[in-house]
Amino acid sequence: VPSKTYDTGAYHEPGAIGILFKIVHAFLYLVQPNTFPQGKQINYFYFKYRFVIDIFTLLNFMENVEAIYYEIGFIVSAALGLLFILLLPLVGLCFCMCRCCDNCGGEMHQRQKKNADCQRSCFATFLFVASLIIRQVVGVLCAYAANQHLTNQVRGAKKLVNSNFKDLKIFLNDTPAQIDYLVSQYNTTKDKALSDLNSKYLFKGGYQCVFKNFTIRETKEALENVSVSVEVLQEGTERLHANLTDVKMHLSNTLNDSACNAAQAASTCNIIRNSLGQLDINANFSGLPGVSSQLAKINDVLKIDLSSLVQKVSFNDTPDLVVNQTRNILSDIKSVLESIGSNITTFTRALPVQKVLADLMVYLTQSEAYVQDYFPLVEQYDFYRWLGCLILCCMLVLILVFYYLGLLCGTCGYDKHASPTTRGCISNTGGNFLMAGVGFSFLFSWLLMIVVVLTFVTGGNVEKLVCEPFEDKNLFKVLDTPYLLNKHWKNYLAGIIFKNPNVNLTFEKVYSDCKENKGIYTSLHLEHLFNINELLNISMYTEDVALKIEHIQINLSKIILLDEIGKDNLLNFSSSGIDGIDFSAYLTEINKSVTKVDLLSFANDLEARADQLPKGALENALKGHANNIRMIHNQQVVPLEQAMSTLNQSIRLLKRTSSELMVKVKNVISAVNAAQNLINNNASQVIVQETKKYMDTIIGYFEQYTEWVKESISMEVAACKPIANVIDTAVDIFLCSYIADSVNTFWFGLGGSSMFLIPAIIFAVKLSKYYRRMDTEDVYDDFENIPMKTTENGNNGYHKEHLYGIHNPVFT
């Protein structure tokens, strides 16, 4: 079935930020390790209260103990966040009021301690770790990366949306063409069946095959080839013998020359003289018997043409005779074929496929236009969201900058030899930066935590209640829970589509089938609406035809397969004397070579020995004889070898034909007599059996067609992969990968930063005391090591009652 390729790949690879996503998933598992509610638990939740889960209003479940248990992790975390929101601003207010009263570290006086340097170093280190490394790496960067990732995905979502719309349009446009293709293939099957019906199949060529196995003409041609080849070989060998004798005589005269008596040439001439006996013929065809008598008998047999004898008895009219007497049956079969095709066409036209697809196409076009119109608005709102999240990150960055500058200025400007009242401007500025960071921490912390709590409750529950159940298909199992979405329906999807909730059609099975790109007929169990098995059941069309075949009566008594003249002709052929030919004598001579020695090898050897002789007339004469021998080989030996090959093929054919010739002819005549008896006595039965076989063949065509149609409709026609892609795109990619993962990572980073504000505040307040310039300080006597006096700076004098300083149990 022709099908198109879909462009959408419903899979999202987040890249490097995926590591952060996995960390957040692990944290959510710690917060919410409980399994997704299913079965009776879901029934209890929904059927009792009669509403659908709203992940944004989870407090509606608080009346139910099981729901509270399931959400206990989120409830506790949200409660801690609310406590943070309420207490931290209150603590900040109290802290400010306390410092205004010169308490809580607000007094510009620092008591001298021996371990002051150690404390300052520890506070600076802790603040650096808390506010810079942890909050910068885990907090701000994590939140910013998540914020930017969501914006990037929203900007690139348009391409994915357009790809889904394109695939859905291909799906809708391609379905009618696929259905038309299936219907059109019925015509191919029907044409094949009608072609076989019109081919006059009964008995056609059967008798002719009997006589084809008995090729009399081939026997005649083989005998003629034997006769001609023997004549050619006899004449050729006589001429070759004369030429070779002449060559030997001239070579002998040349070798008798006085030049051969010389010491250098004597041995070579003797070797050549001894080899002259090989120049003679080897095969002798003059004594082979002729085949003229057998050929004459075959010609007499061929005077009677068996083919015309068959035409004379009208055997070739047998198919027409059978067809004429079974014309009604054939017409019935043709009418069955036409009725099947008509029913298929009528059924497909009756289906509201075109109307449904047209309505869906209109809806799809409107939806696409709506998305295209409002997508710029989505991008605009996403920009506002991105800007708001960026401002939140900048709040943290501002606090981070103050702490960073405070550490930098305080560390660089700190002079350990300077007293608290004489500290430098840079060190004092560092302390002021730290206190500014503390102040902004109190100002921004509650706002940051409000965002964290809202996004945590929303994004975390989306991940746990939608994304994870969707990935392991538990979400579909929930939707498939009996009587959940409708208290009267066991299977909600079947109730919507078929108005029969008892049909076993589930969301999970439909999604899984579409994911595997199966046909929508199989995925939605559309056999409950229209059953193609009933439509394509051709047995109901063939029952009447089968009954008529049982009562066929055929009269072939006028047909005579082979009369007495034909039988006598076959017997004359068997007694033609072919089996009397002496095949061994022929094969003996054929297996011999034409000459005793290969003339080309002899000539080459003669020329090589001539080269061993001294230059002169003897050498040239021997080379001339060598060339003469080569010419004899090319002009006489090669044609004789070709004639021997033809004679070999013909003799072997005759030998095969003559083997048990009389037995074969008698068997043929017996087979013809048996066939004649069958035609005269059992023609109707044979025709009925053959007609049934042919009817089974015709039915086999359509059974193959129906099985192909069923398989195609189940697996290929309207393959619903685009529908699964739309669901994956909407839930798995847009909602989960784009939104939920980014939102969860954002609150994870923002929440981590907010939590580390508390230790950062403590360490910053403690550390600022060591960097800021104090108004008063303790002075110790070098010998007694007891405070003797207190220096004063400005209008904030240190009075007597504070001679030993004020001991602050919280901040010193």
C-alpha cells in the first residue's frame, strides 16, 4: 500500500542541561517516593467526590487521608516554604529594630578577642562557600539556564508544531488514496480470474504433449546429419591421408641431403626422420555402416502427418466443446466476480470516510490558523516570563555582588595591625557591602520563596502526576479505570466512539498501537462499526455455483484421440530399424583423434629442431615443411573435427531415441486408448473435478486478495503514527520536557539559593563586624592585661557604664 513518510520525530534530547533535569527528578523522588495512585484508589478519589484531578488545586484532596499521604512530601515542603515566607521577613524586621537599639550587632563597638583572626577567617570562608560557590553554581546559574532553556524551546516550538500539522494533513489526505488503491487492486484480481476463464483451459494441449514426447522429425534430422557427416569424414580422411603421405615423402628427401651428414646436424636429422611415422591419420570412417535404410523408413512414416490427423478428428475443438457445454457455469462465475466487486465499491462509497476526513481537515486547518495567529502572542508572554525570571535571578546576583564586593574589599583592605576604630576606608566599605547584602536578602527572600513555592507545587505535581505516569503509561491506566470518567460506562473511550462501553477499547491500547504505526482500523477496533470480514467473505457468493457444478453433464463421445492409421504409423516408426544401428562402431571412431599426432605440435617441434641446425638451406627447407603442416591442419583437420562433433551429437541422440523404442510406442498407444476410454465413459466426472479445481484456484485468488486487504487495513491503511506523535509532542515534549523540566529546574535553583540566604546572612553579619570601622574599642594594659580606658570617636562616646563592653549573646 502506498504510504508517505512523516517528518515529526517525537523525541527531545535536552543536551547538557539534561544533567540538571536528572538531579531535579532525583530530588522530586525524595520528596514524593509514593507510587502513582491506581485502581480502587483512583475510583475512591474520583467516584466519591465526582470530579477530575486538577493538579493546580491539590488542596481539594485534603479531605481524603490517602490523598494527603500521597501528597505528604509536597505538603511538608510547601509548609516549610510558607514558614520561610512568613518568618524571614518577620525576623528581618525584628533584626532591624534590634540593631536600631544598638543590639544584635548594631552597636559600633567590638570587643577584642585573642581568636579574632581565626573567627574572621572562618566567617569569611563560610560566607564564600555559602554565598558564592553553592549559590552561584547550584542556584543562579541553574535557574538562569532553566529560564533560558525554556525560552529557546518556545522559540523553536513553532517548527515542531508545523511538522505535526503537516503530518496530520498527510495522514488525512493519504487515507482516501490508500482505500482507493485497495479497491482498485480487486480489479487486478478479477482480471486475472477472467483471463483464466477465457483461456479454454480444459484439455488444452494435453494430447499434443503426448506426441511432442515422441519427436519423429528430430529422429529424421539426426539420421540425415549422420549420413552427411560420415560422407564428409570419409572424403576428408582420404584427402588428408594423401597430403600427409606427400609431406612425409618430401621431408624424407630433405633429410637425405648431404647437409644432414654433418656432425652438428646428424643427430637432429635422425630424430626428425624417426618421427615421420606419426604423420598419418588415426580415425578410419570408411568402414562405418550407412543409415540410408533407416532414413528411408522414417521418410515413409512422415508421409502421414499426425498433426493433420489430430485436426481431422476435431480434437483441437475439444476446449470449445467443453466451454460451450459449461457456458452457464462460466457466466455464473463471472457474475459472482462482478457482484463481489460491485459490493466492495458500494460498501466503500457508503462509508462516511470522505465526509469525516473533510470535516477533520477543516478543523485541522482552523486549528493551524489559530496556532499561527496566537503563537506570536505566546512568544510575547514568554518574553515577559523570561524577563520576570531574569529579574529574580538578578535579585540573587545583586545580593551576590554585595557579598562578593564585601569579601573583596574587606579582605584586601583589612589591616590586622589597625585597631577597630582606625580601620581603613576600604575595609569599612567591605563591611557596609556585607550589611547591604544582608538587607537585600531580607527584602527579596520572601518574594523569591513565594515564586519557589508556587512553581514547586505546580511543576512538581505536573512531573509526578502527569509526566512520570505518561512515560510508564500509568496515566492511560488511570483513564482506563472502569466507571472513572463516567459512572455508567466501563470503558469510556468505547462509549464515546461506539456508544457501547462494554467493548474492550482502552486509551493505553490505542496509544500503543498508534505508537507502533498500526492502522487506525486495528487501533480503534473499528470492526465494531463495520466488519470487513463479512464484506470480503466470498463463500456466500460461491455456494450456488458449487451446486451447479455438481450437475454438469458433458458429452465428448464424438472425439477420437487417435485412429488406427495413426496407431499403425507409430508402430512403423518403432520398426524403422533405428535400434539396429551399430552405435559402438560409430562411437569408437568418433572418440579417436583425426591424426596420430597433433599436427600443430609436430610443426612447432620441427621448427624448433630446425633452429638447432646451422644456418643454411637445410634449416629453411625444414621450416617450410613446418608451415606446410600447419596449413594442412587448419584447412583439413579442423573441418574434420567439426564434422566429428556433429556426428557425435546425432549418434548419441539416436542411441537415446532407440532405447526400448518399441516399448515406448506401445505405452503411448496404451495411454491413448486409456484416455479415449476415459473420454467416452467418464468425461462429465473429469470435467466436474477439473472445474472444481479451477473454481478453487479462482477462489484462491480472492482469498489471497482478502487476506492482503485485511492485513493492509490492519497495519498500513491510515497508520496513526501522527496521532501518537501529537500526543507525545503535546505531553512528553511541550508539557514535560519543555515546561515542567525547565520550571522544576528553575525553582530548584532559586529555592537552593533562597535557602542558603539564611547562613549567608548570619556569616555576613558576623564578618561585617571585623571589617567596619567601630566608634569605640577596648584598650588593654600591656602589663596587667585589663581594660584601662576607652577611646571615643565622634559624638557616640563610650560611657563608663559600658567600660567593659556589652556582651551580646547573639552577635559579638
